[in-house]
Amino acid sequence: MEALLLALMSGVGVVLLCVGFSIGESPDAVVVRLQQFTGKQVKAVNLRDVELAAAPRDRIFKPMVARVSRLVSNFHGRNALERMEKQLLMAGNPNGMTVEDLLGWKGFAVLFLGAFGGFMGWRMHGSTLRIFLFIAAGMVAGYFLPSLLLKQKIKGRQKAILKVLPDAIDMLSISVEAGLGFDSAMGRLSSKMKNELTHEFDRVSAEIRMGRRRRDALRNLVERTGVDDLSAFVNAIIQADHLGVGISKVLKTQAQTMRVKRRQRAEERAHKAPVKMMFPLVGLLFPPLMIIILGPALPALMHGMSH
């Protein structure tokens, strides 16, 4: 009886297996309609395969950052979020970072440095209060560390823009004097130079092509960079456009002004250099000199003091 039941179940299993292979997957309705319209074989796309084909950073870390970001954003007001968005804009949106990404990394930094502070307090065999103080210090450092790194990125970007600004204005002046319009001169500048400033000029040209007024696009440029010299240049261009003054003369004057300011900044840094060099000299040069000068006399001095 048992052998008959086992044979029956095996036969039913074989039949079901054959039926399954013969039926196959049911065709997707969208795929069938696409094949009817295009007359070509269309391969069905599986969402799971698409997700597995993505990079681990997109599949694992981005959802985690998004969850932590939603949790951290509850502790920030609207003004704080707008300020972070402006800072990211001034930093050039490094790696396509958004406010949500920044909040997520803040949360991860708080958790990681808080845990690291607790571990260090435990390794130092501190009391419970001391461990909690280490955890609190690590969490505070983790919260402010991404903002400090972002501010450093903003300062570096502003310095890079200031460095190339006089040369860029010179190129614009030459292009306008050669007969190009100001918008065409910005496009010409982007084809000759590749830096943060020309990237912003590309964005200005794109906004103008999309229908935005030139003055509004230039004002957005100032908001995205936060550079005072660039703001003065943009204000001069807007005023010349409003009053009907020739832009070529304004560009020539602005180029000379920017070169003078760049020279003044270089002279200022040169004057500050001796003051900045004093502390490394005192800390690194005087101790070896004292050892060399007083080293030979030190044994005799110690011998005299012992007697």
C-alpha cells in the first residue's frame, strides 16, 4: 500500500513538473502590447533584477541614509533646512548631495562617533558619568563635523573662483571686443577654460536659453557662489545693461580692478607669512638649538647639583 501511494505521488509530481515547464511564465500585458505596436521582440523587465543590478551603494546605503534623514529632519526647522540647501548650493552640490543626504550623514556621524566615544570611555575604565560624557562629546562632534566639512568645501570653491575671476573677465572682454555678444562670450569662455567659474557661467547661459532674464540669471549666480568680487562684477554688468552703457568698457574696467585686487590679496598674504612662520620656528627650531647648546654642559651641571 505504501509503495502504491509513493508511486502515485511520484507520478503526480512528474505530471505537475511537465505541466509547469510547458506553460512557462504568463506574458506581461504591457510586453504583448509593445510587441504588437513595434513588431519586435520585447524582453520583459523584472523589477527585482533591476534592483539587484544596481550598485550596492544605491541598494543598501541610500535607503539607510534616507531613513536616518527622515528621522533627523524632525529635529530641524524650515529655516535650518533652507540654510543647509543654500550651503550645498554654494558648495556646488558635491557628488550630487541633497539636504536629505546631508541630514542622513549627520545622523550616521552622530551614531558612529557617539559609539566610538562610549568605547573610548569604556577602554579608559572611566565611571558611568565619564562614559556618558564621552558619548555626548562624540555625538556633538558627529553632528557638527559634516557642516564643518561643507564649510571648508565652500571656502575652497570660493578661493578657486576668486583665483580665476580676473582671467575669466579678461577673456570675456576680449571676446566682446572681437564682436561677440555677452551671452556668446560666456559660451566661448566655457569652451576655453574648465573650472568652477566657467561651470557657473554655463549654468547662467542655460538659464538664459530657457527664457530667464539675464539679470535674474546673474543674480542667481551670485547666490550660488557667495563671492563678493563676483557680486561686484555682476552688479556692474546689470547696471551697464540697465543704463545702456557699452559692456566692453565695463568688462575692461572690471578686469583691471580684479587684477589689482588679486595683487593686493597676494601682498596681504605675503605680509602675514612672517607672523605665521614664527610659531613653527619657535616650536621646531629652538628646542634642537637648546639641546645642542646646553647638551654638553648638562652632565656637569647635574653633577654639580648632586654635590
